[in-house]
Amino acid sequence: MDIVTWEPKDSAKVGDLYMNYEYPKGMKIIDEWIDLTGYRMFVIYEADDEKIYAPSVLPFIGLCRFETIPVMKADKYMQMAQKHAEKTGGKKYGAEQREEAAEKELLQQIEHLEKRIQRLEHHSFIQQEDTT
């Protein structure tokens, strides 16, 4: 999905360009919406790879900004998640896996900080001995 935005002053240019625009071959447009309150458009499409997608934005570069968000139908995603769980023997998937990794990283950072504190305290103690 793309969220396409432009400056209000460029609305006429964007409109003219869009009216004569054809999406590249191989890009399947599912639907398009215009934000009635602002200068934005939402496009949901299917493209196999960047070689199909890249030419679709080239005419608008410098005029519009593109925020590209990879999306998928929820039921298809859930099927993929289920297959992954079955394949990996029920190992954690997605957010749970990231949370576990983040917790492990945080514990490692805490351990690293504790070691730094010990070294700093030791260094401070040595300096105190040298100066007295």
C-alpha cells in the first residue's frame, strides 16, 4: 500500500499527471482512494518485485512523497503464521519472538553497564589511592 502526499500548490500538476497516467504492466491495482480533507491518496496494489514497482513512482518523483507499507490480507497472514508454527514446532512467531529478543538484548545491556560501573569504581579507587 502506498500513501501518496503532495503540497497543496502542486494539486493541479498532480491531477494532470494522474489523469494521463497508466500503471506499469504487471502492477495490479486493487483500489485507490483520495483523502477528501487533504492532499493525499491511498493506493493498494500487488507487485511481484521492485522492478515492477519502481517505474510506477518515477513520474511523480519530486512532486509527491510515497510512504510504502507492505500489507497483506489478514486471513492469508494467519495461514502463513500457522504454517510457520507447524514447520518450526510451535516456536514463537512475530511480536512474541521480537519481545523475547528485546528482553535478551536488554539483559545483555544491563550486564554490560554493570561491568562498566565496576571498572569505573575500580578506576576511581585507584586514582584516590594515587592522590593521597
